Amino acid sequence: MIELLRAGPLTTVQDLGRPAWRDRGISRCGALDDLALTQGNLLVGNPPDAAGLEFTLGPATLRFDADCCIALTGTDADALLDGRPLRPGWRQPVRVGQTLKLAAPRERMRSYLTVSGGIATAPVLGSRSTDLKAGFGGLGGRALRDGDRLPLLSLDPFKPSDARPSRRIGLAPTDWDATVRALPGPEHDDFSAAARAAFWAADWQLTPQSNRMGYRFAGPELKRQRGAELASHGVLPGVVQVPPSGQPIVLLADAQTTGGYPKIAVVIRADLWKLAQLRLGATLRFLPCSVDEARDALRQRQATMEQLRTALCMST
């Protein structure tokens, strides 16, 4: 078990979500920074889609009631394991009774904790991810609270000789930057030439009216010059909608499955993780790219994860 002594402002159980259920009106959910969760799972020997903990801002304190290995990823936050510094991006053996204290990140937004075996809350529709708006998955479909206890999947008894050596993994906090690549959306050409130019050129500021469903940005007003009212249609994480206010909304993992606002762009799959780490009040810029570039970026990410998996297997 893991006990949450201090849960933090928004901590949830997340895996890679429920992508196969959108036709039934069920959001994908899952880790917003799925790259960090995948890296952490590989580091501790889990399948990439095992459930871990997503901390939004922090701080948090946890106690382990089992011998296991852990990894912190996606974060630039300071962490202490029984008072000793724990660096993000390293695999660390943990013993029964040890306490992990996670500080608030300095520049990033979300931290991820993966544990060998994975979090063993009951799966719902094939996933342990927490759907906060629907109220299922994770632990009771809610954010974690002080005193919550989370089960771990059963593991063979842990021995000191079983611990894999600590090993740095690919993504360091300094690799992050506030730009995301995007494709023109289906209604891109319905916007005025000035609005299209402004969308790609502006530094968009993330507003407090943002959550796991979508990020609302402030900047130049994006005016639509043509096009009738749109019927409700399917949408996905990464879609950039523009409501009547003219201020764009980027849909994230918990987004609804349909919407009627015009879509000026779509953030590419390989860059969605960056949005998870953007702080409120910070700025973001959209960079145009082609479909081929988007596919190449996703293939490169997948190849990097496979290289990481191979390197970790060779270290055992």
C-alpha cells in the first residue's frame, strides 16, 4: 500500500486512459503528460500503461507500506526520501516505512510517481484513470485526500540484490519549451487572414479558467469571417476550438467527446505532453507543421521509448 499523508491540491490515479470509448461519449482521461508516465513505468519495470500518481503543483507526502522501486518523472520539483534527496528521472529502491516528500515544482506543473507493479485500484472500462467529471476510476472517481491508501499490484518479495541500478532516463526538465506544433484545423480557413496570422504569431497566455478538460488562452481576438453555425461534432484531445469570445481553448485528456465550436488547429500528438507542464499565466506559441512532420515526430517518440525499454532491459 501507499498512504497519502499529504495529498496535495490535485493528485489523481492515472494511466494512459480510455481511448477506445469515445464513441460512447466517454472521455479518454489518463495522464496529461503521458510521456512522463510512460518513462516512469519503463524505469521501474512496469508496462507503459500501468497506473501511477499525477501531482498537480504539489507539495505532497507519501509513506510506503511495501518494498518496491519508484521513479519521479515529468518534474523539476525537489523530493526527499527519508530526508535524502531523490532526483527526478532515476529509479530508486524503497523499503517499508519510508516517506517521500515532494515539493512544489519550480517551473513545471505536474509530477508523476510510478511504483513497481503499479497502482492497483479497480479498473473501469479497461483503465484505472480517474475521470473527475464522470466520477469513476482511480479511487472513487475523485482527487486523492489526506489519509487515502492505495493498493499496489502484487510483486515477488523484494530483495536488495533485486534492485536495478539507478539510471538516468531521456527527458530532463531543461528539454521542455513553451512551443507546440499544430496542424491547421478543419475551420482554419473560415477565420480572417488577420486572425490566422495572429494565431500562429501570438504568445498566448494560459488563464486560470483552465483544467484537465481544456486550457483557455488569452491573446488577440480570433474572428471568423465566414461559415454557418456548426452542428455538434466529434472532438479529440489536442483540438484547438475558438468560442464566440475569440479566445482559443486547447482540449486535453478529460475533454468532452463532442463540441460545436470551430476548430482553428490541432496540436500534434507528440507535443501534447508539453501542455501538461505549462503554468498558469505562462505563454505558449503554436508552430505550424505538416502531417508528415507530425507522423515523423510521433514515430521518433515511439522509437525513443523503445530505445529506453531496450537499455533498461540490458541493465537488469
